[in-house]
Amino acid sequence: MEMVPANWQPALDELQERIRLAHQMGGSERVKRQHDGGRLTVRERITSMLDEGTFHEIGAIAGKATYDEDGGIKAFLPANCVFGRGKVDGRPVVIAGDDFTIRGGSADAAIWAKMLMSETMANSYRMPLIRLLEGSGGGGSVRTIETTGRANLPGGIGTSSGLYLCVDNLAEVPVVALGLGSVAGLGAARLVTSHYSVIVKDISAVFVAGPPVVERLGEPRTKQELGGWEVQTAAGGVDHAADTEEEAFDCARKFLSYMPNSIWDLPPRQTGWDPADRRDEWLVSAIPNSPRHAYHMRRIIKTVVDKGSFFEVGHRFGRALITGYARLDGWPVALMAGDPLFGGGAWDADVCEKVIRFVDTAETFHLPVVHLVDCPGFQVGLAAETSGVIRLGARAIAAVSQSRVPWCSVLVRNVYGVGGGAHQPQNRQCIRYAWPSARWGSLPLEGGVEAAYRAELDAAADPAATMAEIEKRLNALRSPFRTAEAFWVDEIIDPRDTRRLLCEFATMAAPLRTPGPAHFKMRP
């Protein structure tokens, strides 16, 4: 009996038709509305984020179809999560995005398995994860009660948001989240449950609940007033605000360039392009002689790291401390530095929160830490005390002390009190250099003299002259060279040698980096 050749072309034609319908997203009218609002569609975002031609979509034809009397497909509404695999700068990633043109990205049009699979795939295959968020991020709305016939129980069986997977991924793979419109509820939670988050000025806003909800509580606000970029970056809710979506994608690429694919890999080194022994003469005069005069720490950072390599994170939050990633002779490092332009560099509650998250990220992804130290201690005064600075300060000290990555501190100016003592782990061997401009002690002389010598000053015929005499005596004793005599600091160094010594540290630290899980699980 002659075999009839198989013909699957009709099925393949139907597959292509379903894919074509899926690519129409919410329809031409809603796509136009998206563009009129100054926003890209989810598919345009994925194309812009990934290397050209590398996106492999998964579950494109998942959705809700209606059929004619003959069983032929009549209409198709795709699920409002688009996800798959792709590459960023040649490295594999998982990417998932909300389609706001379909029910505003809400659960009404969601197929939960797609979002959940994006999280589990990144975890299982040890690939960085990029979330493109807009709307409720798959969260429910009041309308969901009618469409499902029941009210969701948050965290209940069958209604899991998958947020536990987002939390688990913090300890496994680099996670970047971009808020590319209004992001509320579950979407906001997924945005901040990441290692690096970006929103776009003017078109993005992030909040637990939007203006209609808070207005019912007697607080009328616009989206920007409630959760715009100025609000969220200053509060530490998100790390950065970009001017455009394209800039947000570029920020995501830069962040990932410092990260390994997962905790089971090591951060990649780039070929060095900047001489490790480069010396910049201006560093000799970078710190003013008068402790009352400030200076620009960012200029010092950009001078000592590989040229053009410093990538700052969270610059509008906890502003007394600068944090970011950089390269030293091509090796990636996590860098933090005191900024005397804000509160003199004192650590307030926000800075302590910033330290905890930053050090935990460095520990999770095996990045050595470089700390350019200028910290007069924890912030003091009623505002500081009512913010719980000492509690958060203790947590920051714990994060520093519990880290195991190689650590190098350069004492640039102030190192005072309990806060100053948190400049590096005290329970293991770390490298500690000091510039001749460095000053340290239990308390700064300014203010400390009045407390310690109160009786002598009260009894003096000329308190001002007595104060000047005491300060002169103490200033001679607090020279950094006196401390170096006791070997409490490794070396007093010429500031011009800082880059060379930091590059040597990064090279020495490289073989000490060990792939694998940290000794704790990172939290948002």
C-alpha cells in the first residue's frame, strides 16, 4: 500500500496566523494610544533592549481565542506578558515584559504561567533576568472579581503572585527591572525586588496604589506627585531615572556588564585600556587643608578607576555616600565613597539602608569592595534619632562585617566614631591605606574638645585662648603618622599612587573570588 505523504502545512499556516495575531497585541487603536503617550510597545522594548535578532519568544500563542462554527479561529487576544530568551552584549538573558495595550497589563488578561516561567527559567538556567514593567505587572484589579467570579486571596492557593520567585532570584541571578510607565501594586513590588531598577522621567510613576485610590482617602495627587521619578529616586524606591526609554535600556546593559551571569559564575574582566600605573598630579591638592572646606569626591573616583568605567547607582538617595560599580585594570569592583557635600559625609538612616543593599549585592555576586572613606560618623541630632539611625547603623555594620569579599579602604579625610569604624570589616584581613589628609578619632576635635575639657574651659580666665591651646596640642598628636607608627593603618600613601595600589588590590582579589551562594539570602 502506497504511503500518502504527510502534509502539516495547514497546521503550520495556522501557527503563523496565530503568531501574526499575537504580534498585533491589543490592536492598532491601543498601540496608537501607547505611542501617543510617548511610550514604546512591549515588543519594541524587547527589540531595543536585546542584541539584534537574538530574541526567541516563548508562549507567543498563549492567550484567549474565539472560534467560528467550523472551529476556525475568529479572534485572538494574546496574554499580556511577552517573554523569552535573548542576548545582551553577547550574553544570554531572560526577558519578560508587560503588554499595556492589553488590559493595562493587569491579571484580567494574564496567563500566570508565563510570568512564573520567566522567573524559574532565569533561576534554573542561571541567566540574568530583565523585567520590563508597565501597569499592575500582572496584578489584579477590582474588575477581576467579575471576570473570575471570585475575589483573589493574596498569597492563597491558585492566586500566587509569584513574588516569592522574585525574592528567590535575588540570591541567584542579576535582576534588572525597568518601570516604563505607571507601575502599581504587584508591578511596583516586582520593580523594586531587583538589584537595579530604572524608571523614565515624565512617563513613569511608581506607587503601591494610584491617585484614584489615595484620593478616596482624602489625598488628591497627580501620578508624578504621588510616585514620579523625583519622589522615588529620593526615597530609594528606584535606583535611577532615565530621560528616555532608550537611555533606560542602556543603563540596564551597563549594570549587567559588571555582573556575572549568576552566583555560579564570576564577574567578567574586560581588557585593560587604562594604564594601571597612571598618576594624576592634581590628586595631591584634591583635599583642602581646611576641614571646613568641601571637595568633589566624584572627581577623585573618576580619576583613580579605569577611565569612563564608573557607573553610579542610587545617586539621589542617601546622598552622603556615593555607590556604584567600576573597573580597575579591567577588573569589576563595587565602589563606595563618602560625599562631604551632603551632611559632611555623615551616615544618616538613608545612607545606612543604602550601605546594606549595596554591600549585600557585592557579596552576592562576588565583587570586591573599594571604599574611599570620608565619614565623620553617624548623623547626630533629633532628626537623626527619630529616624532610627542607630538601629539602621547597626544593621549597616552587620552587613559590612558579614561580607566575605575582598575589601580595600582608602582613608581620604574623616574617620570618626562608630560610623567611621564601619569603613571595612573588622573581623578579617582587609587592606587599609590612608592619605596624609586623613583625620580620625572617637570624636572630631570640633565639638569634642568642649565635651572632654569642659571643666578646664569653665575655669579658664580666657576660655577661647585655652581652647586654642588645647586644639593645637591635640592636633599635633592626631597626625596620621602617629597612628602609622602603631601600625593601625597599613600605609600612608601618596594620593598619586592610589590608582596603582587599587589596581594591584583588584588583581590580588581576583583569585579569591569564589563562585557559589553567599552565606545569606539577599533581601530587597
